[in-house]
Amino acid sequence: MAAPVSEDKKLLEPLSTVVSTTLRLLAGLLLAGFALSALNGSIPLWGGPDATDAGVCATADWISTNSVGPADTALGARDGARLDAVARYCAQDPSAGQRTLRILAEVPSFVLLLGGLALLDRLLRSAARDGVHARRTTAGLRALALWVLVGGVAACLVEAAARTALLSTLTTHVAFSAGDVLHTLTPPYLLLLTGLGLLVFARIVRAGTAMREDLEGVI
């Protein structure tokens, strides 16, 4: 069995090295961020479109207004061009609850990415050690598929709910309701397709593993 496993290990490169390196890099950056925030005595709020020095901000993409007058010229609008402004609300003196909501509006995607890389790294290590056609490898592939599928939906819902809740504290035009959450929600179509594809691929690998075990039993 040593030869086939060795060949499988070669097939997994350079993906295995890239995933392992990226996972270590992200983990190191995360630890460094928490260390710096601890030294500064602040909550670790990493960068994002709604992280500014002015305070905690949130954007309502579905609320916009047409700009007229001096703003058109100030922002370089040409003749015949209409300037639309999208509503972006900021809390100049954010409360602890508003800061927490902004964190919840950003962290789930990062957790999804970090967890997915960890599962993928474990899957590649298992495949390199036991071979691609192994039950442990199939189980790891299925776990990764479920993480992407279920975790992607959960992260999307949590972020949308947190962003809507934050907006409801900043403007009277938004209420924390199912309708406004749907306005904020961006369905993760690519993650859904990727998760379903991984589930199908896991079934194919499992079938191939069963066939290989039957052949080895016959031989």
C-alpha cells in the first residue's frame, strides 16, 4: 500500500502546501490581532467597509437618494450624469451592543473561512497518509461539504440579522424584521453550489472506495 499512498500524496500537491501555509498565516494574523488588541485594551475589530475611526457604521444598500446641486460638482459628475447616494449610517459614540452587532456582521464569514481551511487541511493530510480511496478521506470530504453548505447559510443569516439589528439602532427607516433582514441578505449561491458539489463528489469517492475494497477482498 505504500506506493499508491505515495502517488496520492504527489497528486495532492501543491494544494496541500498552499492550504497548510494559508491556514497557519491566518491563524498567526488572528493571534497577532488579539495580542495587539489586548495591549491596546480594545475589542479586536478588524478592517471592513463599516469599520471607521468615526464609529460603528452600517450601509443600507436599498435606501438611496438622488443628489442635486453642489454635490454633483464636488464628486465630479459629468453633464447628463445623475449622482445617487446610498445611505450609510454611523454611530459617533457606539454602545457596547452596537459594537457587538458590527462584530457579528463580519466575524461569521471569517470563521467559515478559517474552519473550512482547517477541515480542508485535515482532509488533505488524511488523503496523503491513508490514500484518496479511504473511508477516513471520504468522511473528511463529507464533513467539509456540510461545513461549506450549512455553515455558509448560517454565516449569511447571522451577518444579515446582525447588520439589520445594527441599522435599526441607527435609523428609523429600518426595523429589525424579517423583511428588512431579507433586504440585507445576500444569498451565498456559490457556497451552496460548492457544498452540493462536494457532497456529490463525496458520494462518488465513497462508491469508488467500496469498489476498491471489494476488489482487494477478491484478490
